Amino acid sequence: MFGVPPAVLSSNPHLRRTGSKHLFSELGSSEFGDWGEGHSLVDSHEMKIDSYSSSMSAASVLPSPILLWRFKILLFIFWIVFGCRVAWVSVMRMSSDLRDLFIYEAFLYYNPLLLITFMVWLWGINLWVFSQSSVNYAKIFDIDHSHLTHWDIWKCAVWMTVVVPTSMTAYIYLYSHGEVSLAASQPVILYAAVLMVLVFPFDIFHLSSRYYFLRTLWRIVLPLQAISFSDFFLADILTSMSKVLSDLERSVCRMVNRQVATIAWFEADSVCGSHALAIPFVLVLPYLFRLFQCLRQYSDSKEKTCLLNALKYSTAIPVIGLSALKYHVFADQWTSFYRPLWLLSSVLNSLYSFYWDISRDWDLSIFTRIFKFKNPNLVSSAFYGRAWVFFWVIGSNLVLRCTWTYKLSAHLRHNHLTVFAITALEIFRRFQWVFFRLEKEWNKMTANPKPSSLLPMDDITPNEETRLLHNI
């Protein structure tokens, strides 16, 4: 009816599978052609089923992401329980007179890295909240698209949470079992590994972010150029980490002088002892860096606000200096003269810093919001536009500003657990400070955008238009 189709060979590869035998049929050519077309469709359908079934079988071999997360959480909990158990048993093996000294020494080596780990966790929370809000922190810090996200920060924090306590547990275990040399090597290996990861020159471990951090540190130490926002932002964070930097200096000093896992450093004439002048010097360094930055900003902008800000950081110098004098003057001189001066300078530093946080760094003139969220979520419903949040932040900032003076004083560092807790609270205060400081900077950037280099066409006069066309 439709004509006879061309003869179809049974050896046509489109009608048979590879390796199959030739087909012979006594059917008509048209019927054979219909059968071949249907056979090819069946083969295609079978291939799709085979590929789908193979992918399903491969997926069934891999565990689900939820199962992996549960396994990781259980493994993490098991590691915490096992580490705490080993550390407790090891400490109980020591004599009571040696136990307190050894724990104090262990805290000296590991509490700086533990506090830095705590700060990294909080910084990840900062970035997560900013990613949910309208504050573009990448634009504020002038960083490209390859910057670390809050997930990357939390991954680093997880590794730090695992590695640092593990090294501390190994240190305690080895020392309690008489392996003093092996115990002494644990903090040395840990510090060397951290330094190597930080300065590793190859494109691994987030090279661009590490380079950005090290470059900013170099600009803080030598403020020979215009001060950027990231420069004084990191310098402000370093002021909250001054106790951490001081303990880092003492730890490195003991490692260099081979005093790890000994008690010689408690002696007054020890190089790394509590009376060493390096302790107040390192404590005051972050404030000096910030002071020089303010003076450089005044030199560039001629704004008197920079001088007032420099005065705020200078008030920390008497607190640290007078406290260090306790180890170098007679007891009656300290009680009658230097101690009242130290108390007066502490109150002045705390109140001045609190005033500057509220009125300058945060600009909380209108208690209406913290930061505007893009999408409603749990955080926005809990904090956005809540008056109690501002009262909490202001009240806690005042209290923690006063307690931070305790940490700036070198003669008040005998109770290491209290000092550790106060330092952690200061890091938490800085964590709250970050939200308001970055929101103020973002509001400033959006309210006063940089002027464009191109003039609008409405602002060009006819004479200027003629001149521009003539130049073309």
C-alpha cells in the first residue's frame, strides 16, 4: 500500500547487538522492518534500565549523608569520653603535691590553642549570621570569591578541636607514666605543626586565606601604609587575645630553653618565670599596635576622633605596667602607692573602653535592629528587633570590660582556671562586638557609596558635550 521498503540486511549493526548471530526470517520485508525498529527500541530501553540499575546499585553501596553525620557525631562523642577518661586516670596517678603544678604547666602550653579554637568556632558563627543577613562581609574586608565560608571555618575548628586536646591528653598520659622526654615533645610537635600549616607556601590548606591573614598581621606590626578596615579590625581582636599571646610567648620560651615538663620556670630568676619582663611587654603589644594605627589614621585624615581613639588604647598601658611593678617593688610600696594607682587606671580603662564601644564602634543611637536578615529563620525571629538583645549586649559588655582588667594584670594570674574562664569570656565579648561593628561599617558603606568616575548624562552641560565630541 505504501510501497515496498528497501531490503534490510540482517547484518545491519543497527538491528542487532554486537556479537549476536545473523537473523534469517521468512517474513516480508516490511514486517521485518517493523520488527527491527521495535527491536532497536527495546534494546535502547534495556540499556537505560541497565544503566539506571547500575547507578542505583552503586548508590546503594554508599551510606546516606545522614548516616555519615550520625557516625561522625558518635565517633566525636566517643573520642571526647575516651580522652577525658585517659586524662583523668593519668592525673590521678600523680601525687597531690605535683598534680597542681603539672596541671598549671599543661594549661600554659595548651590553653592558648584551646582559646584560639574557641575563637575560630565563634568566628564561623559570625560568618554564618552574616551570610543570612544583608551584611556583605566580603565587600567590607575587600576579599574575593575564594574567601573562606562559615563551613570552611567550622571544618578548621573541628580539626583544631580534635588535634589540640589529643596532644594535651598524650602529654598528660606520657608524663604520668614516666615518659618525660616523650611528653615534652608533644607541645613542641603541635606548635611546629601549627606554624608549618600557617606558613606552608603551596596551594593547599586555603593558601589565599592564609596569605591574607599573614599579610594583615604584617601590616599591623608595621603600619607604614594607609590603614584598611581589615587592619584595625584584626588588631582590635588581638587586644582581646593579649593574654593568649602572652602565654604563647611563655610556652615558646620554655621550649627554646628546654624547660618543658619541668618546674624550673616557677623560680623567680628563671628566664621564662612569672617575673619575666617579657610578660607585660607581650601583653601591651596589641595595644601599642592599635595606638600606632590610630596615629597613622590621624596623619592621613586629620580627624580628631583618631586621637581620642588612640587615647583609649593608651589607657591600657598603665594597667599593665603598674601590675608588673608588684614583682619589682617592696610589698609596702605596692600596697600604699602603686596598688591605688593600678585600681584607678583599671577603672579609667574599663569605662573609657565601654563608652567607646557603645557610642563609636557600635553607634547604638537607635535601638531598632541588629542586622537585617534576607530570609526569616530561627535566628531572625529570636534576635531581630528585640530590645532585650541590646540591653544584654550593653550590660554584658560593661561587666566583661571590667573583668578583662583582671587579665591585663600580671600579678592576678595564680588561679589558672579563673584566668582561662575570664579570657574565654573576653573572646565571647569580642564575638558580640563583631556583629555591631560590621553592621555599622556596612551601613556606612551603603549610605555613602563611592562616587562613580563617570558623570551622569544629565549633569553634562551642552558646552561639555560639544567639547567631548570634538575630542573624540
